[in-house]
Amino acid sequence: MAAWGGGSVPGVNLREIGQLVRMKPVELNATRRRLARCHDVRDLRACARRLTPRPVFDYVDGGADEELSMVANREAFTRWRFTPRVLVDVSAPDTSAPLLDRVLPLPLILGPTGYTRMIHPAGEIGVARAAGRYGLPYTLSTMATTSIEDLAAAAADVDRWFQLYLLQDAGLNAELVDRAAACGYRVLVVTVDTVVAGHRSRDRRNGLVIPPELTVRSIASIASRPGYWMRMLRSPAIDFANFAAHRSMTIEQTTAFFSPAITWDDIAALRERWTGKLVIKGPLGAAGARRAVQAGADAVQLSNHGGRQLDRAAPPADLIAEVREAVGPDRCVLVDSGIRHGADIATGIALGADAAVIGRAYLYGLMAGGEPGVDKALRLLATQFRRTLQLLGITSVADLRKHGHELLTRR
Ligand SMILES: Cc1cc2nc3c(=O)[nH]c(=O)nc-3n(C[C@H](O)[C@H](O)[C@H](O)COP(=O)(O)O)c2cc1C
């Protein structure tokens, strides 16, 4: 058959059709083609699932025990319904938000996630660079597969935060904090919900081995996920880059690493040592948040670790209002666990948070397309957030903080 406009098909004038319909340019890059078909974080997740061996996908996607908290986290955002304002000029909504002495273009932070290079070799550096392109902070985990120093060198201009797990070895805690300070990390986030490792049911069932090994099981997945394994085999070995003496410990050994004996005294000691901004991240209700502020925290990050630690822990979104009431209007409140859409960010702010923190949302992007996949996740969330403000009849983040609760109804 002839090309557009060339030949003839009985009863059809191809030349006319050719003038009406514009041919879509063919995208030759497979990653870009894949990402172009993702229209929300759910699409990125579906794409990630197709491309990633099941134990690795489940490591990201799964939660603790019966995954009740993980499911409830989503419901805690999606149960809210909006009654928008109408006939407000929303031609230029201001999505910027002041946060811990900076103004972010969007009230959004990329949270800490361990083992990131196992998920995709672009790893922590790729995620941090994508965050930097959007002017958003990136939090490096204690259990990162890129060291504090290497990330600082590769993402020097990014607003870098460092997340600390308090470990049994007090000397090591002090060393990590000092290294983060020396490398220009701006904010220290202390995670207080991991005194022991959560029971990740899917990891147990899948027999997840970290770092991934070529076992009989995994060889079976090579045929169905060749891209993952090709990338993995071409990349440097995965290890815990922050610990010279424990770089290659297994996931079981990490459990013995965390300190189950941490108390508020440890936070007081950290406050003395760290001169930058301090955030306490964990399952904080009103009493815990008040205590964190008394201990010198500049911000509280309401989190149940995405449902990966204490199953049945309350969804953080449900705690925002009581925590805001407890800490007052000016203390910084962050919320994470369950954020998958720009409307979730808007809901969190309308309920009283200053900004939202994401984990899986960017990791799905990373699995789906490496660094450009993280870009895509951030672009989707930014666009959705802006559109939500406009459709709500809200002109700025400050306006949303002030009046948002008037627009919300609980389903
Ligand atoms: C794969 C994965 C690894 C994580 N690793 C860490 C970590 O090392 N330190 C930490 O404080 N939180 C960690 N988290 C929790 C996140 O920082 C964040 O609290 C959580 O992902 C928010 O929930 P969401 O995934 O539903 O957005 C991890 C989460 C995931 C999914």
C-alpha cells in the first residue's frame, strides 16, 4: 500500500486524510517510549513490576506483616473529598513553599531509601540529581549503597539531607553525623521507628537475598527480566557504602546493627552534636511530636515507614491535625507514607502539614526508567499538584495551608 497521500484505496482519499491526521514521531529510545506511556505513579508501578525481578520489586512494594498499615496509608489520603472554590483567578498558582530556611518550588522532599543501587544502578546519585533538577531536597539513608562523600561529590549542588539510624555503636553514630556535616548535608533526619527490623513478609516468602545473588531461583528470572540482570552484572558490587568495616553485611546482620535501646537522651546528645536543622522521623502522635520539639527538633516527620515497620501503626495522614495542634502553627510538620499523587500532597497540606515526603513513588520511577524515570515521577507529581490547586480554586500553598481544611470532607 502507498504511503500517506500517495496511492488510493477504494472510497478513501488518503491525501485528504494525510492532511487531517499528523503522524506521531516514532520514539526510538525504549526507556523514553516506556515512560511516555506512564500517566501517573500507578503506571510507573505497573511498568516497574514488568521490568524488575519479583524479589526486588516486592522489596520496594511490600510492607510489614499483614500489610495493614501499608494499605491504610493509602486510604488515609484517598478517603478525603474536596469541595472546591469556584470563580477564583488561578491562572498562576504559586506552588512554592518555605521549608526549614529555604523556599522549595514544591512542598515535596525525596525521603531516604536503603539499597537503592539494588533497585537500579542509577542509585542514590541518579535520584539526587533528579531531585536537584526540580530544586527538591534528597535524603541519603544510613543504609545507602552510595557513601556520604560520594553523593556529596556527585550531587554537590543538591539540597542534601542525611538520615541517621541510631546504631549500637555510639562511635559510629557520631562518625556518621560528623561526616554528613563535613560534606555539607543541610538537615539531619533521625529515624526512630527502626529499633528492630520490621518483619517484611514478602521478602521472607521470596527468600530475598541482599545483595542479589545468582541462585537457581534468580536464574529463572533472568529470562523474563534480562534488562535488570544485564544492568546489575555490568555495575559495581552493591554494598553498604557508609561503613568501612561492614560494607558487605547481609540483611539479617543489619538487624543486630540497630540499637533497640535508644531513648530521648540520645536525641538530646545528637542535638548537641549536630548544629544544622534536625528532623525526627517516625510514628509520632501529639505526645511524641511535643516531646521531639522539647528535645530540640526543628521538624517532625510523621511516618510509619510506609507500613514497613510496625504493622497496624496509625496512618500518618490521620495524625497531621492533632500534631499540628500540639506543636503550634509555626513548627515544621512533614508527612510521609502513602503519597502517590499530587492530590495527596494537597490533602496533607490542607490537613496542616508543611510538606510531603515520598519513598516508593520515586522508586517506582527508578525501576521503570532509571534517572529519567525519577524525573518522570517528579514531573507527574508536580503537574498533578499544580492542577489540583487550580481546580480547588486555591492560588498558593500558603492559601491551601490556611483554608484547605474548609475544602475537605471525610468520606
Ligand atoms: C525500599 C524502601 C527502603 C527504605 N529505606 C529507608 C531507610 O533506609 N531509612 C528510613 O528512614 N526510611 C526508609 N524507608 C522509608 C521511607 O523513607 C518512607 O518513610 C516511606 O517510603 C514512605 O512511604 P511511601 O513509600 O508509601 O511513600 C524505606 C522505604 C522503602 C520503600
